[in-house]
Amino acid sequence: MHQWLTGPLSVEQLTVSIPDLPVHLSGVRLTQLTDFHYDGLCLSDWLLQEAIAASNAANPDLVVLTGDYVTDAPEWIHALVPWLKRLQSRHGVYAVLGNHDNYQRRSRHTITHALTNAGIHVLWNQIAYPFGTDLPLVGLSDYWTPGFQPGPVMQQLAPSTPRIVLSHNPDSATALHSWRVDLQLSGHSHGGQIFLPGIGLLPAKLAELYPQLPHPLRRYVPILRTCYRTVQTWAWAQGFHRVGKNALYVNRGLGSYPPGRLFCPPEVTVITLTRQ
């Protein structure tokens, strides 16, 4: 899609209040970038350069990347990594993988190895402490992989401990409702990609139709099945949401997937944490 149909890069500002956040961490700033789909087609270098510049201009304490660095072939990560190495922050860059980063048998290893060699910390059901023990960073495996088992990870943290969770697919917020999640950062849905004035998000509307079709007919309308499966809760396709007591933010991402974006601008998110 051309920029005038997609919309220019949007730098979204978000402030999140966290109970029990230590005073010395109030004002901490994070930037989130997600869903690059860097494959020579779905993300231009000029947009990627603009997004990295926007992240650096925010002077973040931490940069988080929430998956889908490539679309299909994992080798594209080697072309993306030199760009990602330009990201600047005081406490490093942390990442989780998305469903497309597990697309082929070798994808997870290739992408993890390339990001790690670039100095990016890749978390797969792990806890990191970029700010010390007062604010752990939990990175989960992708929701669609057999490795998605948040229990053993989340149970390592005391309920009184504030934490940020990186999880590519926003549907994982349902599985995480049993644990404290002060802020879950996700991507995956690309904000719905296609927004039609007067109608809303097209994939959400198509997903609503899928369950209404008789089972024998569903295989003949694959686009409905795709939209239905991409996320189960299209209300979480973008923006900030409360999921019970937990908080979820879904970034619209930078890249796209065929047929592309329409009136759904790419996004870099700047997040400021405050003490509640």
C-alpha cells in the first residue's frame, strides 16, 4: 500500500500506572517495535529507518521487540539485524519471537542466533532483570507453539512483584489472567491491517461470519478461516485494554502481510511507567 492509503508512521504515547512500582523506577521509558515482516516486500527501508529514529529520539531506558521479524524465510533476519543494531537505550534491547519466527524448522534457531549476535537479548519463557529485581521482564514463547507454558515462568515471581510481560500474540492475555501482569506488550494482529470507514476493521467483520457458515462450506472460504484464527479477540487488535486486573497493549506493528494495510498506520510505541 502507498503511504497515503496506509497512513504515516504513528508514534503512540502511553502512560501506565503500576501499583507498587518503586519510586526510583517511576518515569522509566520503554519503546516497543513489532511485526517487522522484513522480506523485501512488506517493510520498506525508509519506514524502518524512520521507526528506529523515532525510537532513539524517545531516549528510552529499554527497547522491546515483540516478534515476527521475518515473514517466511528466516534468512531475511540477516538483512534486518544491521538496522536493529542502530536501536539505542540505556538498559539494552530485549525480544521475543512471533509465530512467523517459528515458521520453518530452522527459523527459531536462525533468528535467535542472529539477534543474540547483534547484542539483543532473546527471551523464550525466561525472566530478565534489566532494571534489577524490582521490575522483572518476562519473555514468553509464541502462543501458537507447543512451548507456550507460562505457568512455570510466572510462578517464579512473587505476587507482590510488579512485572512486564512480552508475548507476541494478544490472545495469550486470556491464558495469563491467573497471574499478575502489570503490562503485557503484544503485536501480531497488525492492528487489523484494513480499516474501512463506516465499517471498521475488515478482518474482525470477516471473523464474525466464519462461525455462522455451515461446516461443509468453511473450507471454501479460506479468508474467513484465516481472519477467525489470527486472533480470537479482535477487540484487542490494537491499543490499550484491561483484561480483568491485567493490562494489555497491542502495537499495530511496522510491516504487513498481503494484501497490506489500508488506513491502519504503522506504529512505534513510547511507554512511560508511573507509580500508582
